[in-house]
Amino acid sequence: MQQQLLQYGSFIYLFIFYKNNRTLNVNAPNVITKKESIFSVVKKILYVAAPISLSAILSSINKNIDSTTVVRGLSNFMSEAEAKIQYGILSGKVDTLTSLPLSFNIAFATALVPAISFARAKNDMSTANKRVGFSVLVTILIGLPCTAGMFVFAEQILKLLFPAQAAGATLLQISSIAIIFTVLAQTINGALQGLGKVMVPAIAFSVRSCC
């Protein structure tokens, strides 16, 4: 209930802010006004939104596919009941822990899109390159300690957070190796979207899903 009230309040604030500030100051320097048709605006929005939405959809589909394929693959080496237990550990505990660094890094990846788009619109590629380099550096500083920490202290972390069900240290160690690559992929996706290459991440994600 509290979250819904915050969402409603945020919407009302943004709507009032838009109503009060939607007039463009045409006397401001370096401002170019250009009228476009509704069809042209919608086309541009879809060109950006569709690939990003496709990546999110494929991510959800992959999780549903994994629930079947992972258990089926593990069943070749163990009983089906044990395979389901291992998948439950993977999807319940391990994925939750390895997703924490991604939730911190997504802020940098999201902020990178408008920052690079603004620099690109001004043809200031030097600034764009500096922002990409800084974001990649911060991403590495986030990802590497998380990868090393979860790999070295996997058993201790699980015992601390799940004292009654601490199994899954090996799975956490294996999954932790992917953290650094996943957070770097987030940042690179944001950089590519800011540079206007929105189809590249979507195509790469589609190829990965098919494989």
C-alpha cells in the first residue's frame, strides 16, 4: 500500500512539473526548435523502446526455460528430486545473492544513457568517451570485490544468511564468476544505447538466448 501511494505521489509530482515547465524557452542560446509529426515521434520512440523491451522480455523467457532445461540436464547425473533441489538452491539463494551487485550497478548503466546521448548530440565524443571509461572503471570496482568475496566466502555467506539451509556453496562460487561479466555487460549496454546503437544489445541478447 505504501509503495502504491509513493508511485501515485511521484506521478502527480511529475505531471504538475510537466504542466508548469513544458514551455520551451526559444530565446535560450543553442536551442533549435523543429516541428515533427506525431508519427515521426512515435517511430523514434519505438525504435529505442522496442529493442530495450525485447531484452527484458527475453530475460524473463530465459528464466522460464531454465526452470525446465536445467532440471532436465541435471536429471542425467542425479535423481529428478535432487535435480529440483539443486535448481531451487540456484534460483532461490544463489541468483538472489549474485543479483545484488547488478542492482547497484544498474544505476550507473541507466545514468550513462542520457549522459552519453547529450554528449553525442553536441558532437562531444571526448566527453562521451570519458564518461564511458569512468563508468566501466566504477563497474569493475563494484564487480571484482563482489566476485572475489562470494567466491572465497561462499560457505560463510550462506551460513550467515541461511543458517538452517546453508547448502549451495559450490553453486555460489561458480555463479559468482559471472558477476563481473554481467555488470560489465550492463554498463556496455547503457553505453551502446546512449550512442544510438540500441539494436546491438538486443541482437546480442537474442543470439545468447538462442544458444
